[in-house]
Amino acid sequence: MILTVTLNTALDLTYRVPALTPHASHRVTQVIERPGGKGLNVARVLGALGYETVATGFAGGATGATLRDLLATTPVRDALVETAGPTRRTVAVVDTASGDTTQLNEPGPNVTAAEWNAFRTRFTELLDGTRAVALCGSLPPGIHVGAYAELIRLARTAGVPVLLDTSGEPLRRGIAARPDLVKPNAEELAQLTGAREPHRATRDARRRGAHAVISSLGPEGLLAATPEGLWRAAPPAAVKGNPTGAGDSAVAGLLSGLVDGAPWPDRLTRAVALSAATVLSPVAGEFDPTAYEDLLTRVKVTEAGGAA
């Protein structure tokens, strides 16, 4: 199975309005609820692809109960740990006239030391039989910034490969614990390394401890610094649509390739195709299966240098 970790889960709410006007009242034309947080997004895509997937992290309160009810309608198995504090909500207000989205993100529950210890126990138990684990997203209040580094060390001890997708100090500390993969975007890479040039930043991030670094270049695809060399993967053309969840779909593609033992070009092809198919989907955060199958044959992967 594949295990995804979302320490700061969310109940995602999307409000669609004809036009978003500051200081005005709005009539919402559509409300969408879904289980949210980067790791849950990854798990949902993996489940849709047919992989046995388990999601762990924290959930609490009425919003946490709603999140778990929604998760039960997906192929993903729920292994979330209960918190006394309520799960956060994220609110996306979509202006249907312009297509623009305004995002409001709550901070999350204050996780206690006892709750963190309960999670560590659950995580360690779940590693038995896990083929790969993804550690995704922000940390809720109460969790120390070295939490991901701690979980990476536990996974490495169990012999389970780890993908880390976070930012800031949790990324800095996590990468030093030597995860198998990290997937930052360009801004997160720049914050980590101080370099803006993608090739230099990606290579520098790998020297900090990660086995491989997959840098998101947005609509231009991915840049990968791996032990086998530097690779560039790009969609056949720019795709227009809603990019919500596209990065999480790329993580799902990388994980699927990892557990299947696919070579790097195939892993990157899956990641870019899933990401683009998510942008093209009419439902934010989902991927278009037909577009995905088509894009698998048209993503371009090229060598971008020697050993990274």
C-alpha cells in the first residue's frame, strides 16, 4: 500500500459566485465540500488510479467528522488520528465571470503532545506493509518544525521510501533527514537555497540531503535532479484551466512510478500528465482520465545535464 500523511487536514469549501466584489454581499450559486489537505489530495488521486492507499494525519470536531464522512466515499482508507481541536476549513471563492479564485485558509487545530505521540504510534504501525509514504503540506499549531524530519527517520529505519512535499523550515529540516524525494515549487526552492535559477537551485537542494529533487516549474512542467542525471519533463502545450491540486497530482504520479519501479522518464511522464489532466478537469482537484491517458503519450522528457 501507499501511505499519505496530512498533519494539517482541512475541510475544503468552494463557493461559486457570479462576480466577487469587495465590501458587497454575494449570493452563492454553488457550494462544494471535499476532504482537503495536500496528502489527502494525493491519496484521492492514487485511489482513483487503482492503488491501495491509506491516509493518516489528524482530524477533529464537527469539521473533522464531515471530512471523514466525505473520505469514506473515496477508495482511500481512513487512518486519521482524532484531535480535541476542530479540523480547519479552507474557503475558496470562485468568481465565475473572471475565473479568479480567492482563498482563505484557517491555521488548524492546536495539536497536543499526547495527540502527537498517538500519531507517531499510528504512523509507526502503518509503516509495516507500506511500499512508500508521502509527507505533505503545512504543520498545524503545536507540532514542532522538525516533525517531518522525525517521521522521515522513522520511515528510513523501517526501510520505506519517503517523498516530502512541504515548505519553509519544515522543508529545510526534513531534507537534512535524507528523504528519497522532495517536490518543491520554484518559490520554495528559492527560499531553501537562495538561488532563483532552476537548475542551480534543484542541484543545490539535492546536495542538502535528498536522494532526488523534483522541482515544479508550474505550466512548464518539472525539473528533476536524480542520481541518474538531470531531467526536464514538459506537457506538449500549455493547458488552461484550474490549477488547484495539480501539484498534488504530480506527487501521486511520482509515487505511483516509485512503487512500480518505473525509470525516471516514466515517473516524470506520469507526474506531468496527471498534473496537466488535473488542470483540464472540470472539477477542481480531480483529474480528467481521458486527458491523462492522452497526455501519457505526448509528455516530452529530455536529459538536461549529467549526474546531478
